[in-house]
Amino acid sequence: MQQALNLATLTPLYPEIVIALGAMALLMAGAFRPAGAVSLKARDGEIIGWAAILVLAVALYFVAAGPSWKVSLFEGAFINDGFARFMKVLILTGAAASLMLSFDYLKEHVPELFEYPVLLLLAVVGMMMMVSAGDLIALYLAIELQSLALYVMAAIRRDDVKSSEAGLKYFVLGALSSGMLLYGASLIYGFTGSTSLAVIAQVAQSSGAATNIGLIVGLVFLMVGIAFKISAVPFHMWTPDVYEGAPTPVTAFFAAVPKLAAMALLVRVLATGFPGAAGGIKWQQIVVFLSLASMFLGAFAAIGQTNIKRLMAYSSIANIGFALVGLASQNEQGVQGVLIYLAIYMAMTLGTFAAILAMRRGGAPVEDINELAGLSQTNPSMAFILLLLFFSLAGIPPLAGFFAKYYVFLAAVKAGLWPLAVLGVIASVVGAFYYLNIVKIIYFDEAKPAFAHVDRNVFLVMAACGLFVILFIAAPSPLVDAALAAAKSLKP
Amino acid sequence: MTLTVAFFYLFAVLLVASAAMVIIAKNPVHAVLFLILTFFNAAGLFILLGAEFLAMLLVIVYVGAVAVLFLFVVMMLDVDFAELKAGFIKNAPVGLLVGGIVLAELVALFVGRGLDVGLGHKLAAAVPADVANTKALGQLIYTKYAYLFQGSGLILLVAMIGAIVLTHRGARPGVKRQSVAAQVARNPKTAMSVEKVPSGGYTIPEKKAAPALAQPKAEAAE
């Protein structure tokens, strides 16, 4: 089983290698930039940021050019299949877009720091390792790599009390969840004798596995650890505080990208490590509970929020609940639904956060939703994009958000989970209330003074997301087909 | 064989006892010292298992570096342990509840099926008999686990960047820094000056005044 390591066998790893090397090169460039300048010139940070986007683009090329069949390296620790490639494309796109959102903000608040793009790149490496993890050790290392970078990013405005608090809170709770994940992983290893998901799957389908308490407790702890990362209820406590405290571009990144990676990880662990409803461990009921609790708590808790970042935190909790509906159906359509949901969710989230970044008045960001009042008169284009995004989040046809929900609920109905689908629709209607409330504030309330001039990059991301949301119905097949192919590739 | 068993129980009992003392000890310095004893006993257990490399690593890294660092922190930082204890008592019920549940789970695991784990397939022997422990580790780390090894390296890199980003404040005025280039560029002419020390004098001459004979300050003062 010893295969010689050379560059040719490492082709599927090129994207990760490119980003890791790129991050180090940018770190060197930043650290050894022409001496004398104690603080960065404002442009230097942006140059390193654009270079990071270039690195992401090169990695995207290697993902696209890499092998499309299933490749398993390092005895199963790294798996490159259709599922991983689909998620990697999403992660790279989302990371590049959220990097674009950050330039203006960082230039203003922490101009002396050039490390932000470097940390983001390293977090992306961690996330790509997460979606390719076929082994419990690789899974843990990947989660730690991305989390550690995210903790630092949350606290990047180190002189700001709220940002530091967010970073610390995220760190402490993240460490707790890592502990639970490790406890579960060690139990699983103890009872199956292997860290490889492929071997675990074999053992988990053998007779007696479904009633083996050790394996079940191990799986539950592993799921709890990952549920922290996707902030599913009841492991969501950190989300509103961290989202509110962290700098807005960082929050945009948190909400849009790492959640996707953690969700993909959960899908891979459950679908390939503990497959099949028949004979396997019944993890379906856990996912159904997480899903229901997230959808309803997200919908009801968001109603009382006035801070738009907190509101989006609860919205993201609810959205993860909807995505979990697909996973709960335990079939191919379910996984396909999850993937479609995640892609559309990413676009809607990035667009909304771009709009939140544009909410600036008198040189300072404003975060109260009432500040959006009368935006339709002061900035009609931004108001219209927000209208599209919030309608889409509420799941109103013919916008993309409707189809996201349609595919997961369809999968649930096919799997016989009628009650879950019905309750999901009810939660979605409750959620629509606060999205539409914001639209009402934008269009029908008395106008407040106009926001400051919107940064070009921010507007670009906002407009692209708005276009995606409205044009998805015109050509849904590329995304839907790619998601189906990705879901099929998970079958052993 | 019996000797091995005897040593196993010696190390194991000492390990558990000193680990308990780490938690019980009132004086934090004592706690750290007990932690070091725990590490030594764990190293002993590793040697009994034939994992001499891990044993050495434990002694060198954990005892030599980590524990000493702990000791430094405990001694340097002014931590108010009485205050920490107050919080401990306040939160004790919750901790007991969670700890109790986890303990009950563990007990249930073993009561349910004895000490036989049952499901797992047979594990291979840790190390082939004819390969030295360290060599076997090296062969694995750089082949099968190369990917994970590099991943761990990236984690450490992130940790370093994070520590610098969050604490380093850039160059502050008035801080003397080492400049390697300036040090290398020095030559005897700029680095040294030859001073004529007056013989028989008893004071150091001022920099500019360098007459052959001493012009003692003491006299001037008088």
C-alpha cells in the first residue's frame, strides 16, 4: 500500500498546496515589504488582498482542472471526489467575494495589518481539507486549522472591545466543541479500531453495531462537535454574540463560508462513515431534532432583533436548519438538496452582508434595522437589491431562495418525512415575517438621511448576488446537475 | 515478566496519585511539580510498552519545556487563586452534573459489554519487531501521515501569525532593537576607540580631555 510520493500523484492536492504556498509567500511579502514604513501605506493592504484573490483563482483553476473521478490519497485521509470539488468551488468563490468586501473596512479600521488575507487563505486551506477529509485525524486537524484562523480573524480589531470579546468567546466555545469532537472520535476509534471513515463504515454496518452503546455515544459526541461549527440549535449560543461583535466583513465570511465547509463535513461523516438507514446507526432522529430546533428558534428569535447583524445570525441558524432537512432524508436527493441550498444560501448571505457593510453614515457603520428606513428614496438600486435578497431569504418564488427550500423539502417528502417538511414550511412562513418587515421599513417608512458613498467592490458583490438570486430561475440546471453529480459521488 | 507487571503497577499508581494531587494541591507551584511527576510516570509506562521515542519526547518536550513554562507563568503572573476558588464553588453544581453524566456514560459503556470492545477488527502490532521505534515513526510520518504532518505544521503557522497579529504593536519609539546588518557592518575603526589611560591616575578622564597627565576632578572639586 506504500505508494511513492511524487508530484504526479499529488495532482488532486494542488489547490491546497497552491493556497498554502500562496499564503506563505504573501506573509513574506508583507513582513519584508520595503523597510522604513512603520505603518502600511493604505494601498499595500489592498495589493496583498488582490494577490490573495489571485491565489484563490489559481486554486479554483486547479480544482476545475483536477481529476473528476474519485481519488483517495494518503490511505484515505484525503479524498477528492465530485462532492469535495463542488464544495471547494463554493468555498473558493465565497472566500474571494468576502475578501473583496473587506478591503474598504480594513483600510479604515486596521490599516497597519496585512495579515488578514493571509489568515483567510489559511482558513480556506483548512476548509478545503475539511470537505476532503476521509479520516478522523484529518477531520480534526482540518477543523482546528480553520477554527484557529477564524478566532484570530474575529479579534482582528484588537483595540475594539467587542471584536476582542467575540474572538475570545468564539475561541473558548470552539475549544469546548473541539474537546467534545475529540472525545467522540476517540470512542469511535476505540470501538471500531480505525480512524478511516471507510473502515468505520464497514464496522458500523456489521451486526451488533447499531446497538453498540460505545459507537453511538462516540457518534453523538462527534455530531455535537460539528453541530457547534454549523451553529445548529442547541449549540448555537455563540453565534449571535460572535456575529455582532466581529467586524462586519469577518462576520460575512463566517456566515457564508466556514458554515458550508462544516456542513459538508457533517454530510460526509454521516453519509460515508455511518451510511444507510438499514442496519446502521439511526442518526436520522438526531438530525431531525437539530433541524427542527434550528428552524424554529432561528425564526422566532429573529423577530425581536433590532441589530441587523444579530438578525442575520439568527437567520443563518434557521437556514442551517433548512439545510439539515435535506441531510435528514438520508437519500441522494437529500444531499443534492443540501448542496443546492448551501450554494444559494452563500450567495444570499454574501449579498446581504455587502449591504450591511454599505450601511455607513458619518464615517461610522450603523447596524440598527430602522436605519434602513426609506432607503428606496435615497439609494434605489441598493434598496432593490436588498428587496430581492430578503424576498429570496423568505423563500418567495421565483427567486433562488424558493428553489433552495423546494429541493430540500422535496427530498424530505420523498423520504417519507412529511411532518418535518410541513413544520419546515411553517417555520419558513414565520421567518418570512421579519424579512418582509425589513422590506417594509426600506420601502414604506419615512426616509432617513442617505448612507455614505458605497465602496465599489462592496457594490459589485452586492449586485452579483442580487443578479444570481433573480437569474437562477432562468438557468437552474448547471447548479442542480452539478449538485446531483456531487451527491452521487458520495456513494462508495 | 513479573518485574514488568510490578513496574507497570508502580508507575500507574504513582501516575494516578500524582494526577489527583495536581487537582487537589492548594499551592499552584506544588500542582505543577506534581504534573511533572505525572509526566515522568507516563514516560515510564511508554517505556514498558516499548515506545521509547515517545517516552523521551514526553520527558524532553513536556517536562523540559511545557511544565517549566507553566511554572514560570504560575510564578510570574499574579493570579488570585482565592477568587478563582469562589467561582469554582459557585459553578460546582453544574460541573458535578455534567461530570456525573459523562461518568455515567462511561460506566454504562463498560457495564454493557465488559472490557471487550467487540466490534473492532484486529489491530496490527504497533511496531514490527525488527524495526526500531524511532525509525518506524519516521517512516510513517513522512509517508502515510505526510499530509497530516504538513497540516499540523500549518496549524502551528496560524498560531504564530495569530499571536503576532493580536499582540505585536509594531515598532515603538525608544525601544532598542538589534540590527544584524549594523552589527555585521562594524569594523574595528567604528567599534573601538583606543583610549590612553593615565598611569598612576585614579580617575577616568573625560572624553575630550586627554592630557598626558591626569587632571583629577577630585582636585578641582576641592
